[in-house]
Amino acid sequence: MVGTDIEVDDLPEPSLKNIIDQKSLQWVFVGGKGGVGKTTTSCCLGVQLAKSRKKVLLVSTDPAHNLSDAFCQKIGREPTPINGFDNLSAMEIDANSDMDQMQQNALMAADDPDDAQAGMSAFMSELTSSIPGIDEAMSFSELMKQVQTLDYEVVVFDTAPTGHTLRLLSFPTILEKALGKVMELKDRFGGFLGQASAMLGGGNPGQFQDDMLGRLEETRVVINKVNDAFQDPSLTTFVCVCIPEFLSIYETERLVQELSKFGIDSHNIVVNQVLFPEKDAEELGEWFEGNKAKLPKEAREICSKMMARKRMQDKYIGQCFDLYGDDFNVVLMPLLDHEIRGVEKLKDFSEHLVNPIDLEE
């Protein structure tokens, strides 16, 4: 299956067993290009982690949620126990929706003449709409606060396609810079901010500054804590998911490089939708050439198309091992003849993540 110039015995184990065995892990991100099977991989990983962890939470940060479809049950914004498990839950959140709600609440509070925090609410609303990217970053901060208050041993994030995910992972840096700027402005224009708060209906300027600093400092503490955790390989890792096609492999390479820039550990790649991963195209080609004369015309055409797809997949799988084989656990997941929906099918399919296919078979 892998190239002849690579010794299979010298490669890292082609499974995600390393994640299951690393008991210190608290955050596992699963990401990649759209349509490569991130949700299925996330669900299967959650199923396997539930075998050895006391409480596991699956969180979907993709606005186009699929956890409900994968488990065939309704999953909402609050942790929902998964049928058939007593230690696996899932929740689907929408950062943009949460941010809209936060801003609406702030505007309502700002319009309330009886609210002593009206000035603060108006100021925070203006802040979150004036700095590019800070709206989603603030929402992400609220998400992390919520997740950290929940009593789960490990959290698996089923993320949105690559671009959105990279922006999500950059939020701690964005917020840290934004809050630093606000603190700097406070030091330089503290008196002006106080007057501005009075104009916005905030009452005592000194109280406004104290409230503002308290809220910003609270957010900064959460963000710094999250940033430190994200960059600690004993706590956080990122699983890259792809399929054996050019665009997906290219996107994975970009993702790996960006994760390295953010200081986030990544040493696992899952390759989904692989045709007969235990066999190579040459072996199947020999069978086809020896038997195609016996096959009806339609069967020959079907097998010919399958062989073309298999050769293409083998080429990109070989490139994947060339790029990552020495340092990454590259897991080949078979293409099945049915959809992977429902707990039982997810349980069965998840075994492929931890029981590697024999590439020398």
C-alpha cells in the first residue's frame, strides 16, 4: 500500500491509539477540508475515548452541525447524553449566533435607564463591533468559559472547514492583542473614557473604569489559560482529516503548517474513504487483467473506473506517507458500502481508528 522505498516497520503506528493512551489530553480538535469526514472521525474518536475516560464531551463548532445526524438523535446547545452511553455527551454551538445574542443583550441593557451597568454594556457592545475578528473571538471566549465549567475529562471539537478552524484557533491571540490595546488606551485616555461613560449613561466614571477593567481582565485570564492549554502538547492535540485527493492533501499540508505556527501539537492524520486500504492498485490490476475477459461489458467498465480511482488514491496516499510518514500516525479508513449513522455503526467503524489495517497483508 505504501511506497516501496518506505519500510512499514519504521513508521509510527497507523492508528489513533496514541490519543486514547495519552490520559493527560483534555482538548482534541478534529479538522480538515469540507466533506472529508470530520464529523464521523470526531464521533468515532469520542466513542473510543468513552471506553477509557470517565466523561467525554463532543462539541460541534461548525455552523452546519452534523452530530445530530451522525448519532440519529436531537442534540442541542446544552450537553446532551448520547443514547447507549453513560459517559458520552454532545453539544452543537454556533459562535455567530452566540455573539448576536450577546450584542442584543448588551444593547437592551444599554437602553435600560434603570440599569447601573448601561454605560458598560454600551461600551462593550461598541468594542465588539469595532475591532475586526473580536466578535467571534469574544464568543469563543464565552464558549471556553462554558466548557471549562463543565465537568468533563476530555473534550473533542468537531470543527468547521479549515479556514474557519484556523480563525478559531487564532482567537486567543486576537483577543490578547485587542485587550492589550484597550488596556493601553485606558492608561492613556482614562479620563476621556470616564467622560464617555457618563455620556453613555454609565454614571460614576471611576466605577465604569473599574467595571470595564474587571470584565476585560476576566476575559484575558480565560484567554491566557486557553492559549497556554492549546500550546501544551500534553493537554491539546489536533487530528487532521483528509481524503486521498490532491486538494485535500494540499489543504492538510497548509493546516499542518498553520498549526505549527500557532504552536499546536499535531501528529495524527486520518485518511478517509480509502478503497481497499489493505491492497494496492498493482495487485488489484493483476486480478483485473486476468479476469476481465470473463466479465460482462458493464462489469468491465465498473471495474475499470474503480481501478482508475484506486490508482489515483494510491498515488496521493503515497505522497501522504512521504510527507508525514516519519513523524505522523497516518490512519487509513476504508470506504464502506453504507452510511455510518447511528451508535452501532459508529462503534463498529471506530474500531478502525485503533486497530490498524495491516499494510503488508
